[in-house]
Amino acid sequence: MDNLIEIGKVKPVHSKDVAFSRCGLGFEKLDRAVFEPEKAYDKVAELGVKWIRLQSGWQRTEKTKGTYDFQWLDDIVDNLISRGLVPWMCLCYGNGLYDEDAAKVFGAVGCPPIKIPEQIAAWDKYVSALTKHFKGRIQWYEVWNEPDGTWCWKHGVNGAEYGNFVTKTAIAAKAGDPNAKIIFGSLCLRSLKWLTEVLETGCAQYVDALTYHAYSPHEERGYDRIDALRALVQSYNPNILIIQGETGTQSRSDGAGALKGAAWTPLKQAKYLARHFMADFKSDVMFASYFSCMDMIEALGGIVGDKSTYMDFGYFGVLGADFNEDGIATGNYTPKPSYYTLQAIASIFREEFTLAKLPIDSFSTNSPRLLRGDDPFHGDIQSVGFRKPNGSAAFAYWKASELLTTTYESTISLELSALPDKITLVSLLDGTIYGIPDSQVEDAGNGYKKLIHLPLRDYPLLLAFGDFC
């Protein structure tokens, strides 16, 4: 960025000041009370995101058969709404009152209530009571979490079982709130076979959206998967929307959970976040949710009475935390670099925008910084264009190099036409806004320009035309 002119920073926005956004954040695992939400509300709202994923916690809510205590969840939902955030809720997990196996599992994780009539009826009653209670505050409900994984469908993954469970849960949810929107899938593995088995049960007529989870350092490999998911579900119901329900990575290598053990750092986590949000936008999802708000225990395979089985710390948060002797996230909940990355993206991409093919192409000329030609557009350079209703446009681009093994710095030269004259370059990593020196701009008139030797990095940079930011 040496030759550019730093002219400012993207101004953060508060969620209260955002009417619409495609940016979301995970606020999961409070069904197991693994962090202190009151320390997080303001910091999350100051990110400017909108969608906040919660987990409903049947076992925490129904501790006596037929009696529901929603107070703990009311406090969370109301605190989020009061800050301009939009909670959506994953309906999960099991309940030891109705299932001996669930009683042995910490949080009853992965124990779906599908075995005997009593637990099936109890689940339906709970779901109806929940949606009735939160009518007017929550509209979107997701049926279970990662049912295609054995950690969340512990007795053995079965697509048909889950599909029938979706149908019954959707009917129960709409009995409590006829305006409830139903999300299904929450799938974490790359299997069209399982999803086909789900859809063959007929559940598609009862749902409004599909969620998928994407934990991979290779965001560029996800486009085909999302296209396939969309094509499959819309062949059963053309109105089903697509939501990215979880993606994220850790800020250190010694964490538990997805992508554990890899050479992650706070900087690599921030790059991952920026790349995945741009890739999700490129896939035109309804919204994208980053996992998660803070560091916390994974707690997917814990055994009741054996604390050592769930002292498995995951460092996925945009907020860092300490842990007490019970594994609860404590401390000041300190922002990581990824926090500021998300804050910049949420600010820039608030309100309405559309995907757009822009009149931009690359060309190569000898780059003094490389002692060779600029990088041209090709397979591992990713890009995506956007437009806003105010006439502005933007173009994000990055090198999809391996995050875990390389740091990539190069240059790229672009030619463009028929775009607004005001041009800035924004780092989505930290929100820094740069002006482009006249020496790097060739203006041939009639709206045609060349931008010479722009920086190319392994995280998205955003060319903004007009008042996009």
C-alpha cells in the first residue's frame, strides 16, 4: 500500500442505525450458559451486524415436565432487539426429562426427540409454546444444528429421519406462530445424498430457507457447492432461500473444534473472515453468519458429571475471552483483528446492494514492485462486483492463496469504463480508505480509465466508485 494515499477509515455503524444487512454473527451455546452475554451485547451491536443466531435450549427451558421458563431467553432476545439486532433461533437440543440418553449428555447435544411418542409430543408442545411466546420478536426458526454430523445426531445420521423431524417441527412452530419462517438443513458436510434423502420426505413444502455451514480455508471451492445446494432444494420448492449459517476459524492453533491444529493466527482469522464474507455475498445468500461472537468451549461431546469432557476451548470468536475453572468464557471480551474486519464489512455493506457484473478487466504491464508483469485475472484471483441504489458501485478482489502457508503481496493493473469518477480503494481487513495517486491513473476520456499497479493481497481489497462506502 506504500504508493497509495491514506485518506481515512470506514466509519463504524451501530446496529440500531442499520435497517437491513446481510451480515450476521453467532451468539450460540447460551443454552449451555458458556459465556456472559451481558458483556457482549454492546460490543456486538457496535459491529453494525444485524442477524444474530441463538440456540433455543429446550433442556434449559423445560426442567419440569410441561413447564416452560423462558426468562433466561427473554433476557437475551430483548437485549439484542433493544440494540437493533435481529435474533434468529436454532431449535435444539434434546431434554433429559424425556430421554435417558440425553440426560447423560452435557446440554443434551445431538439427542433429537424422535424415539418414543412421549418425547415426540413433548418436543412439539415445546416448539409451539416457544414460537407463541416469541411471536413478534423472532420470525426465523432453524430446525436443529448440523443433523448430518454424528456429533449432533448421535444415534446415527439419517436423512429421512431428519426430513420427517423438519416437517413435524415446522407444523408445531406454525401452530404457535402462523407467521414463523422455517429454516432447515444446517448441514455441515458436503453430501447431496443426505440432503436428497431429507427432501424426499416432502419437507420442502414446509420450509422457507436452507442453511449450510462452511468451515474451510478455501472459500473459492464453495461456489459449486452452494450452486448445487440451491439447485437441489429449489427443484423441490423454488421459493427456498439460501443462508450461510456458520463459517469461521480460530485465531490460534491449539483450539478445539473445526480446523483445529492448523497454523492459525489472529491475522489469518481476519483474512479468512473477509474472504468468506465476500464469497458468500458472491453466492447471493440471504445473509451470512460468522461463528462466533467470542471464544468459548465447543461442548458438543460433553458427559454430564465429567467436566473434563467439555473443557475443549475453541478460539473462533471475534472477541477474545479467558476461561474459568468451569470452562465459562470470562474476562473483558477483547476485540481481535477480526472484530474490526467484520465491523468494516458490516458498515460498507449495510442496507441494500446487488451483485453486478462490472466493466472491469485486468491487463499486465511491467510492475516495478515485482520486477515482472502484474498478476492477471485467472483462477486463483477472486473478484465480485456490487451496485447500490444510489448509483455507486464496488469491486472486491483478492488472491485466493493458501492462508496457512503463505502471505501474498503483488500488484494488478485494471482497465474500466462507465463507472462513477470518484474512486477509492478500501482494505476490508481493517477499513483503511486510500486514494489512488494520479501517477497510477490513466484517464483516456469517455469514462475509460486504467488503474496501474494496484496492490493485490491475500485478503479482499475493494475498489469503490462513487459513494459506496
